[in-house]
Amino acid sequence: MSFTSTPVVSLRDVAIYQDVNTILSSVNFDITKGEFVYLVGRTGSGKSSLLKTLYADLPLLTGHGAVADFKLTKLPRRQVPYLRRKIGIIFQDFQLLMDRSVAENLTFVLRATGWKDKSKVKQRISEVLMRVGLDAAASKMPHQLSGGEQQRIVIARALLNEPMILFADEPTGNLDPMVADEIMSLFLEINNSGTAVLMATHNYEIINRYPKRVLKCADGKVLDSQVQEFTLMNGF
């Protein structure tokens, strides 16, 4: 079996825009298969815009970028769903369909990404729910679950298509410290099985407890702890 050393994420001389304003410039970094990376920075520093560019919610207009073997530069809109099948996206506000059960939420995603066989859909849903420790929650409605359980469902949803990388935008932001720690342990477990993770966070305690490589958005640049030393303080 041959393994590729191609990075899961690669950016070269990239500029990130918010409307017409350049929010980050000269962005250069790679994320390799199975790597865990934190993305930090003050509110408004460009973290969310950078993530949105990586999962093609914002267009890449300047520089060269690739995610999961898809070139982001001038990526046709029709190619975006195919990119999304190779990545997982985890939102802080969950974005679950509140009028559908957990199983129906997950079925919706599988159907949208080309799954047709009902027995395979059911089996895959069972697998991801078991992986996040909620195999008994399939028939429940989202409002019947705690915040931590809803976040686990969102992680299960992101894992459905066995992504190469998870992009997580403040996944512990709305959770109390004990639940946040449980969610972090789940991310580390997923990462240890070979899935890369890029996690935007304000949670200094988690970074302190589980030190990993850090990308920091500051003063219009992205600093990389692999390349230069910088101090992280609470609040960044």
C-alpha cells in the first residue's frame, strides 16, 4: 500500500477577505495527515474567515490553496459538494435540524452526499453514533439532548463520510468546562485514529492541558508555532 505525503491543507501566499477588506495576508502553512492544530486569535482577527475559506464558504481570490486534494483557487461552485464530502465541519451553534430526529438529521447529510442504500445508511449512522457514545440517541429530537450531547451529534455528523480533516469552529465555546473537556477528549480520540483536526478556539485552558501546534491570527498575519516562537496568554 502506498501512502501520499501530500498535505491535507496547503496555503501559499494566500489573502483572506471579509467583504472587500483584506483581513489576513501572506498566509502560508500546511497541515499534514493526522495532525492536530489549534487556530487562535482575538475576535475579529480572521479565524472564522480563514476556516470558511478552507471549506469553500468564502472564495479564495489571492494565492494558492488546496484542501483534501481540491484546489481552492477558482474552485467551481459545482465542485464544492465534492470537497465537503472529504472534510468535516463542526459549528459552535450546532446547526441541527430541530424538527427532525438525530437519525433523520444524519440521514439528510448522507442522502445529500450521494448515499442511496437504506441499510448502508442505517449502518453508517449506527457506527458514528456509537463512536461518539450516543448510540441510544438515534430516535431522539435535538431538544431532548443536552448541549454536550448535541455537540456530539454534530461531531457524528461531521464523521459520516470519513473525512480527511475536521474543521471545528469554537466547538467547546457554548459548553461548561467539564463537558468541554469530554468533547476535547473525543476530538483527540478521533485525531489519534488518523483524522486531521483544525480547531478554532478561545479556550486557553484546553490548549494548556493538551498542547499541540498553534496557528495564531494577529495583526493581519498567521503566526505558526512550528516556525516562530510566540507567547500565548489567556485571551491570546
